[in-house]
Amino acid sequence: MPQDALPDRLASTMPAPPPAPAGVPLEDGRYEQALGYLTSRINYEKVGPAPYNAQHYRLDRMRRLLGRLGNPHLRYPVIHVAGTKGKGTTSTLLADCLGACGFRTGLYTSPHLLRLEERIQIGGQNCSPDELVQLTGSVREAAEGLEADGGGRATFFELTTAMGMQHFANQNVHCAVLETGLGGRLDSTNVCQPVLSVITSISLDHQKQLGNTLAQIATEKAGIIKPGRPVVCTARGPESCGAILKQAAIVDAPVRLIDRDFSASWSPLPRQSQSLGEAVATAAFHPGDLKRSFLGESTWQTRMLGRHQADNIAGALATLDLLAELGWKLSRQQLQRAISQSYARARLELISIAPLRILDTAHNPASIQAGLEAIQEHFPNQTCQVVFASSSDKDYRSMLRQLVPSCRRLIVTAYERNQRAVPPDDLRQAAEQIASDLPPVADCAPDVVVAPTPAEAWELATRATEPDDILYITGSFFLAAELLELVEP
């Protein structure tokens, strides 16, 4: 990438990327040993989040761990993204857009679907198994030294976050997009010093950790805001926005807010053929009163399903618009191309067209609602068959209240590789109770079927698919991961 694509103050610190490392042979079992070491550490994604306090989420330990690695997180500009919904999609959009404009861009996200390497990407490519082994070795040495000095035992997420930050430094990225894991204020990624922060939609999720109101949850997300650093916000509603604006004012951080400084609109394109192209939509970005807007008012085509994607696109564009104002050299043509091709895996992802199968990681009521609305808007007048599983710490009853009246058949199951899954019989009982409370209208309540495993749920669903059926797989990241293995073994 030409160095003049970056502001002068950044370009001078960015040497040309080195060649990829030769890597470590994997035949000797070192990859499995690396995974074994990482999974031996406490993983709140598997056991459920701990109480959200400084005792369990220790930024000081994270800083000390990174200090032993030479503070890799301070060696490149960072865009930091938090939120309840849309943070993964927005992070992916930003990384794809910056990459299309010539920036060697790191992307750190969580959790992963099939392989741990998915969390750590550069230019859309996962870090290799060889690189994962090397990163695990260097981070393990630092973590064991820290523990010996009384610094405590690093968690799985702390280790993998440090590995991502180290990898980006090793590969001399021009910039990195970091997605928070849980919350924001105490998240391991929050040791970074970002060029700017992004806060996406706020809804009720992780209430036991983050609070029972939108204002409490938004306050935790707003913990990523840094003094004097700009913030782009696509959260709506007085509770969420009020909390975010309050925190920004405390640290004197300027905010660009959706529906005030920029806005979004959306409409589906006509269905023209039996291909992925039938699902594209348009989103419009309006800069409002931003006099120096690089993008202006414009229309952007996307392959992502759902009108909620307009907010994600507008938020990404507002962020890019601000980066251009800060001196980053961007190409409108390349941004158009990147947004038209970008999508986040298992976020309302069309995994087949005939029959229509949609894989989604929605795991709270607001996301389920957005998914059902997207299906109706893109594929009206088609019946829906749902495969559903959920974690016990999620509001699965509220999710089922939306799903039950929206499908002709509901297959409930439990993923196998995470102990947080709700037993399928509990889901069935909840769904049947919801169905019994529906108005006595013909065909209003679905058949509810139990499948002990995701594989059996997939077999039942595909065997019973009718010509006009849409198969919607939803409820959990862990369900999406296990079913994706059946689609892409």
C-alpha cells in the first residue's frame, strides 16, 4: 500500500509489511497443544459471563500482559467498536472498506464460528495455524511470567485478545478494527487508545452483567470512549443516547449521532433471479450539517439482509467520513465496491437459495425481531420453518414469543459443545405454552418438534422442507457454529 494513503503523522511510523513468517510445522501436534493451552484457561464464552466487575475483568492484568509483549496494541491506529447489535457487522464493514482503499487492516472479533483463527484477520484472511502456534507460544511465556510475579491467571479472552494485538504488530498493519467482547468499560480490548470509537445499537442483553436498563447497558458500552477522541453512534432512543452523550461529555469527546448528524434509509431491490442478487438492498447516507463531508449524500448497494443493515452501513460510512476528515485517504469507488461485497458470516447469511436457508446468530429478542422482519421484507408470502437453540442466560422465552407465531414448524435443539445450552424439552415446554396463549386462529400455532442435537435438527428440517419454505436457523452463535460445520465441513 502506498504510504501516502495515511496521514503524515501515521505514515512515518508504518514500515512496509514483512513477508509472512515461515511458520511452524503442524504435523508434530503443536497446533493441538496450543489450543489445549488456550482452552485450559477460564473461558466465559463457555461457562457464562462472570459478574461484570474489576475482580473478574481486570484491565490492569491485560495491560501488564501486553507490557511484557512490548505493548503491541500501541503500534498502530485502532478503531474500537462496541454495542449490543451490529458491532460485528460494522467492524467487518470497516475492515473491508479500509482494506479496499489500500490499508493493511487487522480485524479482531469474537466469538469464532469454526476455527479460533477467525478471530484474528488481516485483509480478510485468518491468521494461519502456524501463526496461531507462534502467537500462543509468545503470549504463553508472557502470561506465565505475569502469573509468577503475582499478576493473576489470564483468561482465554485476555490471551486471544493479546494474540490478536501481537499479530497485528508483527505484521505491521496500517490500522486495526477491534470489536469488544462483552460490554466495553471492562472489556480486554479497552486497553487500546483508539483514533475513534464506534457504538452501535443498544438493546437488552447480558443484563446480569451490564444492567437491567438500556441506560445502564449503554453506560457500560460507552466505557470505550476516550478523552478527546471522536465517537460515532448509531444507538437510538433517549435512554441509550442520553447515557452515551453523557459519558462523551464527561471526557470531552465529540459525538456524531445517527438521526442528528447523519441518517440512514433502506429499501429492498426487486427480486430478479434465483441468486444471491435477489437479496440486495440499498441504503442512503446523509451527512446532515457536516460541511466537510467526504461522502455527501449517497446510495450504497449491499448484499446483507434486513433494513437494520442500513444503520450498520451508515455508521461505518460516518466513521470513514470522519477518518477522511482526519486525513486518511479513501476512495469512494473502492468503498462502493467493498460495501456491495461485504457481509458478516452467520448474520442473516443466505447459505442456500433453493431451498432458501438463512443462518443467523441472533440471540436476543431485538435481533430475532430484526431477523423475522428481514425475512418478511425480502421474501414475502413464504412460509418459515425455524431451528432454534439458546443459552440459559439469554431471554429465550421472549425470543420464542416472536418465533412461535411466525413459523409453521419450530424445531428446538441444544448445541453440544457448550454447557450453557437450554435443554430442548425446556424450550419445547416454553414454546407450547406460548402457542396455547395465541388467539384461536387456524394455522396460528406451529408444530413444535424436539431434536436432541443440531445435526438431527438439520436432518429433520431439510427432510420436511416444502417448496415455499424458508429455513431460519437462529438463537445462538453456538448453534450457528455447529450447523455451519454441516454446511461447510
